[in-house]
Amino acid sequence: MKKPIAALAALVIAAGASVYAVFSVKDQKDKDDRKAAEKAADNILFNFDSKSVTKASFKCADGDYTAEYINDEWVLTSGGDFLLDQDYVTNVCTYVGKLKADMSFDNDKDKYAAYGLDDPCVIELFSGENSYRLNVGGISPTSEYYYITLDDRDRVYAVDSIYGSLLKTRRELLFNKYLVPFNDFSFAEIKVSKNGKTVYDLVRDPEKDTWSLPAEYSSLSLSQTSVDPLVTVLTRVRTTADGIRETHPSDLSVYGLDKPEFTADITAVDGTTRTLLINPDYDKENGYSSVYTKETDQVMLFPTIDLTLIKKTPFDFITKNITNAEYTDIAELEYTSGETKAKFTADTSAGKGTLNGTEFSLADSTVKLAFQNLVASLGSENIKAVDIDASPSLDEPLLTAVFKKTNGSELTYQLTDAGNGLCYVFINGKYTGALVNADVVSGKNSAAYFYDEFLIAAKMK
């Protein structure tokens, strides 16, 4: 009888030990969970609505700055006279509002120098009656973290370097980094000069939202969509913090800007101006141009590849393919080139026509196509270059085409030799400033070629 009692007692003791072990494990887990929760909560440094911030102060190694949100933009109210980087100040507010640390350490002030907290950058954000302040130290030896302290907590926190590098404020980060402070619809004029001579001058009518070149280009058609890429790039070109150079420079020759190759004068519809001096040769090896902005008295570096405004000419903005006359518009066509003198009449609705008095049928699809090709070769321009400074003579035209249209209007298209395989274009006796390839006069796919093709199709050759 003693053995069963002893066994029962052993089971009771074992069960008790097991229950105790379970409760001990659970109690330890609860303690660990509480510690983990407390640690996680402690690593949440701030949690507030960043959009409610109306003022931000920055105490940096290179100065103290205050920014205030006025009329929907951040304005520097103390510390300097430069424009603020709107995105940067907004991002600081956003990141601080939800800032979390990855880990924390004992607040050992003997290590502050190692943490870069002996002379930290101080950021303080103001929202109504509340303020949020943090001290940003240096980067960790592994470059993974920045060290941060809060005035009301006795810990040192390690924040991911992605956020820490943004919070380690300096003047260059605060500085507006855009080439021009305009949006896509605020431009009134873009004028670019090279070595003192105007390359192009684009003027915008804000009411019609249309662009134009000066009067000397009036014979050329400007392609409105060709200006859009220039404007798009201009409003988005920006440098980095490392590209910020001198404010109020005493010697522009250091940047090759005392006698710059390019000057850009840009005006907004509200009268705001930006006068840019540009040296694309400043750092050719790394692809950077130096730019001085007269209004802000500031030198910055920009990627040369982004400065498309200095790579444009009027040729980039004109319509390259122009139709002067359509097949269905033609009542009469006189074509003269070399020994060829041809006078056509056409009645496209009736499907007939004449060449030097000889009738042909436009009802014949082969003849019709040949005549269409001839009219297209004479009635269209594929502009290859622009030269408004030239003064060509019309004494010896290589080709003349006179179009008398069904609406009663008349247009004369003529070409003269410009050399280098090009021809000057004249419309109604006036030089247009355009040049086309000389192969439109003779050779494969020229007017002469299509004239011969027509003669063959009409059985006149």
C-alpha cells in the first residue's frame, strides 16, 4: 500500500512542478513582452501631424536659421536672404513627425564626443502651442545610423542614416536647388545668348498659351509642342547640396563666369526674372556647368546634360515639314527648272487636266498618283536648316513652282543655291530663312524625277 501512495505523491509533486514551470515560463514571457513593448514604445521618438507645423528652427554648424510657413510656402525669416528648398523643409517635418529609432543606448555623456552630440545640430518644430525638439549628432562608424537625443529623455537613440542624413541640417540642404523658381505655366520669355549674340528669343502669350519667335522668323511656322520639352526640363533642373557654391561671390572668374559663353534671360508672367550666366566647360570631366544667378547673387553647379536651354537653336522650335499646296487645291501649276517649263491645269473633281495644252486623265489611277507625287514634291518643304542672317539673291532660281489654287490664291515657291548641298527657300519672292536639301531639285525623289514619272504615266514620254 505504501508504494501506490508514494507514487501518487510523486505525481502530485511532479504536476505541481510542471504547473509552476508553465507559470514561470509564461511570467517570463510576459515580462519579456512588456520589456519589448516598452522598448518599442521608447523608440518611437515623435508622433504628430507634420502638416500642422508652421515654424521650424535649425541650429547648425554653419549658422542658425528659422523658416516659417507663410502663404502656402516656407520662407526664411532669419539666418540669411536665400530661397528655401520647399521639399527639404517639408520632408524634415514629415520625417520628424513619425520618427522612430532602431535602437537606444545609455545616456553616457562621456561618449557624446564620439556620438557627435557634444555640438549637435538642433531642430525644433512648432505646431500651435506644441514644439518638438531633437539634437542630431554624428554618423556611426558603420555609417548605418545617426545618433540623436531628445531633451526630455535620458537615452541616446540610433536613427537610420537615410533619415539622419536629412536631419543633419546645413545651409546647403536648406538652400533652394532649382535652376529657376517657375512652374510650367509661369513663363513669359526665354532668351538665350551665346558670346553676346542672341541664339533664340521665345515669347509666350499667356492668354493664348502660345509661343512665338521674333519677327524675322515670321515666315517660318513655330511648332508649339517643340517648346514644351524645354519648359518641362527648365522647371525641374536642380542641383544637389554639394552643387551649392558661393553666395555673393567676389570673383566670378574662379568659375569661368566673368566672361560666360552663355547667358539666359528668363521672365515670368508676374515679372519675376532670372538672369543666368552659364559656363558649360567648368567641369567637363564630371559633366558639370557652373551657373551664376544674378538675382540671388549665387553660384551653383548643375549637370550639363540637364541644361538643354543652351543646346537649342531656332531650328529646334520650327515646324520642319511644311505643305504649301495640296493636290486637291490645285487649279494651275507652273513648274520651271533648268530647261523644263511645264504648265499644268487641273480639275480634280472632274478627273482631268492638261500639261502645256495636252490633256491627261486623272481618272487613270496611275496618272493621278504620278501627278499627286509631283505636286507633293513641289508643294512641300522638308526644312534642314535655318539662317535668318543670310541675304540670298533670287536672280537665278534653280526651281520655281507657281501654284494657282481653287480658292483664287496664288503661291510661288522658289529655290536658289546655298552651297553645301542646300538651297534657300523663297515664298512669293521673299526669303523665308529656311534651307532645304538640294536633292529636291534633281536626283532620286526630286521634282525632276517625279516630273519624268508623270510624263511616262501620262504617255507623254
